[in-house]
Amino acid sequence: MPDVEEMKEAKNYHMDIPQKTDGFFLKGSNALDWGMKNRLARIFNPESGRTVMLAIDHGYFQGPTTGLERIDINILPLVPYADTLMLTRGILRSIVPASTNKSIVLRVSGGTSILSELSNEEIAVDIEESVRLNVCAMAVQVFIGGEKEKQSIINMTRMVDLGTRYGIPTLAVTAVGKDMARDARYFRLACRICAELGAHYIKTYYVEKDFETVTASCPVPIVMAGGKKIPEFDALKMAYNAVQQGASGVDMGRNIFQSESPIAMIQAVGAVVHHNETPEKAFDLYNTLKNETSTS
């Protein structure tokens, strides 16, 4: 401790310069607490305002689907190229190194498999687990129009309340069952309901017609779901169209880890999302990186 006599009187108050107060870069998130913003800023790149989420949580209801048979072999090499990982606590604890600096979005809803009614989910992970695991967001499936619609909505609102208490954002994932519509009207409804009831950001599917109305009518960020495996160029085009039409990034799984060259694909997706690369140039990048990998 310095002696009182040695302390110099402060002089540089810069009274002619008002203190700068920056707004938060994410849509609809400026009023959130510091901890919420800090976690969201680890999911979304502050420079681009977007994210490349790598979704590998399919096993919680599908089991070891193609490409996810061995997370340690198939997925860990992709981690350096993702902004965040979306996964379950079982995979996080058993396989993902604790030394990773990637943000984690934890799947917290569950309770059913592909052999039963998927909308019959409940909260399957306690909020204390999310705190212990230092996750940046919690993902809850919401089945608007599904058999258990109300239950899934209450699951989400419960996690919003708990997450707000501890400073952890909630991601609402709009599920689409086999009998549900896949058009802009449905997704406007689903996304707006989730946002109105407190979701901090939303994962939903891309539709070719009027997707910009889905993003425009949602007051919080939307991340595009990758969906089923399609050809690489088509997936890059879908990602490009989504971000150009207002999405704040993509959450891709099968279109990356089931690609012929997953490491090349995730880098091409990153070029589209963060650098506005065209699908044609991103596909050229994909092929270049794929060929480099095959010859190394």
C-alpha cells in the first residue's frame, strides 16, 4: 500500500469528452445484463455479428446417426473452424476437451426418441448443470402446432426464467414435425411466439419464399438450421441466401459432418457467413481445400 503522502492528485478527468456508451451489436439484445451479452458475444462474432454453430446434438433422440458414430474422430477436427458447438452434456463431458475455447450451446430439452412422439419433451437438464458446465446458451425444442405444443412452450419459458436468473441465454429451436407446414407463414408464427415469450435467439429453417419476412418480424436474432443433407453447393447457397435475408448465422450439422470433406465444408460455410462470400466462390474454396486435404 502506498503512503498517503505519496499519492498524487488525479488530474486527467477529460471533462470535455463524454463517456462513450456503446450499444450491443446483436438485434434486440441491448437491454440484457452484462453476463448475457458476454455469453452471446462468444456465440456470435462481434465483427460480423454472425455465427457458425456446429450442431452435433442429434444423438439425443436419433442415436449414433451417420457422421456422429465417433465424435472424437469425426467432429473434434472440425471444432477449430466453428464459432460454437451445440451438443449434449454427455458428449461434452466424455469427449470435448475442457481446454477448448469454443462457446457451448447445451441441449437441455429431451425425453423422447425417433420411435415415439417427438413433441413430448420436458426439461432434461437442470440449470445448475448449465452453470457447472459454463455454457453460453441453453437450447430448447419448441413444437408450435405439435401435439405437445403447450408443454414445449412452457419448457422454453421455464428455461428463460432460470437462465435470466443466472445470466445464461435461451435458444428456442423451432421443430417441424412431419405434418407441419414448412413455409414463411408458419415460421413467422413460430419464431415470433418464441421471441415474444422471451427466447434470446431462435434457430429455424430456411424457406426460399419470403424468408426475409421471418427475420424482419422476429425481434431477436435468427440462426438458420441446416436441416437434411443436400449437395455442398446447394447448402452454401442456402446459407448465403439466409444471411443475406437477415439471418444472424447458421447452425449446420449434417451438411457439414456428412459432407465428403467436412473440414473443407465448414470453412466454406464460414466464408459465406462471416465474409459474405458468394456460393460460387465458397464452393471453389471448398473444392480447393478438399483437394489439398486429399493430397496431403
